[in-house]
Amino acid sequence: MSSCGHSHGTTAAQAKDKGNVAFKAGNLNLALAHYTTAISLDPGEFTYPLNRSLVHLKNKNWKDAEKDASLSLRLQPEGNVKALFRRGLARKGAGKVEPARKDFLDAKATGAGPEVDKELADLPPPSATPDDPLSPPPSSTPAPSAEDAPKPSPTTSRLCAAISPSSSTPSSASSTPPSDDSFMKAVSSRKLETEKEKPSFAAKKTQRESRALNPSTLPQLFQSSLTPDLLSDIVLTLGKPEAGRGSWKVELLKGLKEVRRFDMVVGFLVEEEKSALINIFDDARKELDDLAAVWEIA
């Protein structure tokens, strides 16, 4: 938003790039918000949840790290070595020894380097896993990180008080990072020459059955990372003429109000975003009026 130094019209790729910059600077809260923005604008790009899983790993948020890595694998099941490795780290951190072992082995079979061997060697042998009722409890060794990340500044202007530092303060990184940190770096979403270009958020109206956001999944998608800038990006993108018309926009907005922090973040809306919302609702009413006329009940 303008009050937060916001630049309107952010694309998913731009949000990802901003997340990478914030991550490298150790500002995990801001990186999390930017990656979530990228996911919301292009939910079909596998690198965005893959990057967000890395932030969760840094925060030792094993559950969400596993979810995001799994989402990345669903979007790109072939050759997604980093997602396998990161999900293995998340499962290892959560004490899920055998699922972690399987992910590490799958990553190794897909071409992962020696860092996977180190993780496998750090796991207890199969005979000492929870599958054996006489076995000791699973390993509680934390997942390693590539480098120590300094705690993010609580005065980050972009967050504008939408995210409380105490709610997502990152944990210190493990003291035993892998020798090759390629699996623990934010991923570029630059397309391979053979890969099809993903449609923009504005083009999703024609493909929403397969690619658009499902309103019921928004609370899980955003988790606790909804920020004023993120909400502004979505509202202004939906309000653009190229996004088309349709009551599906209203359904998305209904889903957004179920997201954590919505009641606080919505108070940051300025006139430009409010005008965009008015246009969205007016278009939706006109669409319903047109439908009513077709059914001769107008």
C-alpha cells in the first residue's frame, strides 16, 4: 500500500525475487510474506512453495515446511530433487524417521549430492525406528541449514505492523550445515526453454478449474502471512480489466476473509483498493442481473 511504500501491480515473479532478496538478508518474516504473495498470484508455479518451505525450515516450522515441499512435488513431481530433500529435512525435524529416509533415498536416486548421504547417515538405522515397538524414540536432531540467518528486524516497513515479530521469530540455524548448500537456497523460477509459460493471474479466468485459487484453501495457503501489501496486490489484480468479470472474484474475496489476520489487515485498505472492490462487486451484480434476465426473472 502507498502508506507502506507499496508498488502496485506486483507480479508473482517480482514477489518471488523480493522474497529471495529478503531471505538472503536474513529477513525471514518479509521473505515469507513475499513468497506467499507469489503463490497467491500464481498457484501453479512449483518453485514458490518450494522457496517458502525453506523459510519454514529456517524457522524450524516442520509441519508447514513439509506441506509446502509436498505442494511443490504435486505441482512438479518429476526431477524435483530440492523438494524431496527439503521435505526429508522437515520430516526428520518432526521425528518422522522412515518418511524422511524415503525422501532422502528418492532424492539420492534422482541425482542429489553428498549432502543427502550425510542426512541418511544421521538417521537411526531402520531397526531403531518407531516401526519396532521396542525401539527408542525417533531422532530429534534438527534439520540443518545452509547458513545462519540473522533475525529479521521488527521495524521492517513493508510489514507495517501486520505481522507481529513475536508470532514468527525465526529459530537459530543448525550448527552443522551441509557442505553443499544448493538444496538450501531460494530457487529461481526462470523457465527452462522446453517448459511452457505459466499464465498470469489475470488470465486464470479461462483456466480456473485447473489453476485458479480454491477459496476454501486460502486459510491454509496464506497461513498467518497475510499482510496489507499482499491483500492490496490481490485486490488490485482482481480489479484490473484484463482479469475479466465474474462472480468467481467474489468467491475468492469471501475465502480471503477466513484467513488469519484478515480483520486486522483489511483496515489498511486505502481508497484505490476500496474503489477496486466496489468495481468487483458491481461487476458481479451486473453478471447476476444478466443471468436473471436470461431466466426472465429480472
